[in-house]
Amino acid sequence: MAQQSGRAERPAPSGADILRGLALPVGFLLLAGAFWFSPRAVNIPTGTAAAVDPAALVAGPRRVGLTDPAQILVEGRMENCNACHQIFASARGGSERLSYHTDIRLDHGLNDRCVNCHDADNRELLTLRDGATVPYAQTPVLCAQCHGTVYRDWQNGTHGKTLGSWITGSAAQRRLSCNECHDPHAPRYPAYEPLPAPRTLRMGEPAARPHTDPHAGGPLQRWRTHPPQAHNPEAHDTGGTP
């Protein structure tokens, strides 16, 4: 009796099996040929670049806060607050209609009285709930009385804006104060119009320029080596909206 083999014999591949096996490599060869003989240059439509307000790209303070001593523009010249308030006492310092500072729009929730924040006797100081006063340079201490959780986040660096450096304790780091971003009389931010999406693939080839030319290179290279210069916003903390 003949001994059977322990390994089953495989049937011979059919013509259909051979065609299926050749389909993948032949397909890759056809695709490679298409890439090889296709035009090298691709005409990408550039289109019209969207206009962007340069002020929207400035990574700086949104507004200019009052300093110490507090000054505002009065009849074309800068004056300290007490130059007027020591002569003309405010009637009640409440929410009555203002005869001066008419550009102020007081929209700060239930906080609708001037003397809730401004000291009644010295308008160049801010008053706290316990009667103590702080200068304008310590505006966040005043804001912390009602906005404690936001003040905590500001201290931890998760709220607000940091300029100069991300390294804690660095001399180059600067944390913006509350009134450098928010108008203290109307702190809600206005609606923002989103910037257009990046178009880096449609900016065209950089023109040939000498290496010494500050505008040489692509748009992203120019931005990295020569970033836009910061400028002071036009809005000032003079009691009006930014």
C-alpha cells in the first residue's frame, strides 16, 4: 500500500488567479507612468488675497490703561483727575446723568455707581470694599473683589495675555493688567470678526532678491525674521470705550 504524503498538494493556479495577482503591480506601474509623464508645474489659482486690518495682527495691549497719577485729556491738555475733582465735588458719585465725562458708557452689571471703584475723596485712587485705597497700577486688586475666580486664573496665567516671554519670573515677561484688555466701565468684549484662513499654498513663488534684502524669502520667512512692529492702540483709558 502506497504511503500517503502528509502535505496536501495545492491545485495549480487558474488564469483568473494569475490576472488578479498581476493587477496590483500593473496598476502601480500605470500610476507611476502617469506621474512621470504628467506636467511638472501645477497651475494653482492664486485668487484675490483677503484684506486684513493690520491692527488685528498686533500682539499687544488692546487699550492703554491709566497710570499714576491718573490723567485724562481736558480741553486739549492732560490734567490730573483731582485738578477738577478737588474744586468741583461730585454731587453723589452715583448713577445720575453725567454733566462731564459724557463719553463714558457705564455698562458693568450691578456696578452702576462711580464711587464703587473710584475713591470719593481722591479720584486718583481706587477704593476697596474695606475702605482701603490702591493706585491705578494695582487695578487687578480692585477687580479681584468681585471677579475672584477670574483673578485667580489671571494669576496662574490661564486668563489674560502674556507678552515678552513664557518663562515665569523672566524679566522679559509682562502680564497685561485687567484694564489693558477690558474697558472698566463696559468690560464685555465687542464681537470679533474672524481673520481669513491661511493661504500659504497660494502665495506664489518668492521673487529672487539679494540675501541682504529684509523682504527676501517666502511670506512665513519674512514674518519670522522681520515681524510686524507693534504700535500703541488709539484707544486710551480716559473713561470712554476703546
